[in-house]
Amino acid sequence: MRRSKPALVRSVACLLGVALALTACAELPPDPGTTESAESVNTADWPIVELNGVGPVEKMIDVPAGAASFRVSFVCVSGNFSVSFSGATQSDRRGGCQGTRTYLFPAPESALMQLYISVPADSRFALTGEFTTDVFSPDPLITDACTQLSEYMSVYLNADQGYLQGDVSAEEWRVQMDEAAGIIADLQDTATGLIALQLPALVEGMSSPVVVPGYFHEQHSPTEMDAAGTIVGDVCGDNGSGLVIMAAYGG
């Protein structure tokens, strides 16, 4: 937590210490390291953020003392979007402009945060946001799956880029494609929920005859593999554990 921590619960000590007087438990001095609890934080004057416009925008927002998270509702009408804070693009939320999205971001330690909204120049958007004492907690199972998906995507994208630059032969490219396919096959044993539902399309896509050296850096019609990749990317982003591609090549 940032500025407030839950007060230590001392009632357990009272129950276990049979010989202790109730007054002794009640009069224990406060822990000097603690501050007011989430229940005692006055949120009445906390700001509500409302933005409505067209095209990308940046805005500085005051972070109230005691805030643990920032809850956002966002909608846009066309193209793709991303919403992030203070340049923390590794934990941004992104996707297509289809329906209203609700996100819970961890509030930063600083007293100010910078909100970034990225949409096409002609796309209208609306956002409302409010601070809360609710603590943002990523799902650890999703986080683990996203780590493996990041590795999988890094392997096949680097193999493709290496082939196009002449650093990877067709035989080496195939070996790396098999490595990427193995990562996804292993993930099928542990993944759950929406991610698990997309893995068959990813596995099948890796073995498709149209997937040849250089394929992933060429323009092609959307496939089930592409759709599955978009979905897992959205799930990982919504969990605060966005996919991270470890690029071996610049550009």
C-alpha cells in the first residue's frame, strides 16, 4: 500500500491471552508504523475524473492521500485504444473500441499521475474515473500464463525477424517455431479461463502450412490465430500483466 496500511488486529491476542484483562487489550498503544485504515479514510472530497473528446489526450490528475486504486470506465467508437498512467506502458490497458471497458489500476506513489489515452485521431472517446481504497490484485494464474505467452510470442517473432535479416536460416527458424509451439503446448496443462480457450487456435496456427519463414511480419488476412492472440493480449492487459515482447532486433 502507499499511504495507509490496515491497522493491526489485536483481538486475536486478547482471545489467546486468557489471563490478560480486556482493558489491557483495549489499551495497547498503536503501532508507530501504522496510519489510518482504509475504513477511516474520508473519500468524500476525492476527485472524479470525466473526459470526453476526439483523438489522443494526456491529463495530469491529483492523487488523494489514502487512495489505493483508480477505477476507470472507458468507451471509444472506432479503431484501437490504450489507457495508461505515468508512462507505465507495461501495465496499460488496450483493445478494440467495442463496448464499455472497466479497469482497476493501482494508484501511483506520487501525488500526481499522468493519464494517457491513445485512440485514432478521428475516434471519439469518453472516460470516467474515481479513486478507491480497493486494492488492485492481479490474478496470479493469469499472470503466470501471460509470462509464458510473452515468451512464446518473443520466440516466434524474433525467429521471423532474424530470418528476414539473414541471421536465422530456414532450418533454425523451424527449430525456433517448434520451441514456441512447445511453450504453448505446455501452457495448455496449466492455463484456465479465457486464456485456456484460445490456446487450441494458437497451437493449430503454429502448425498451419501458410506459416512459413517471414510470415509473421507480412500482411495477411486475419486468422483464428490472430484473433486468439488479440484475446489473450486483452486478458493479460486487463489483469495488469500485459504481454511483453523481448525483441532481439531493433526497428
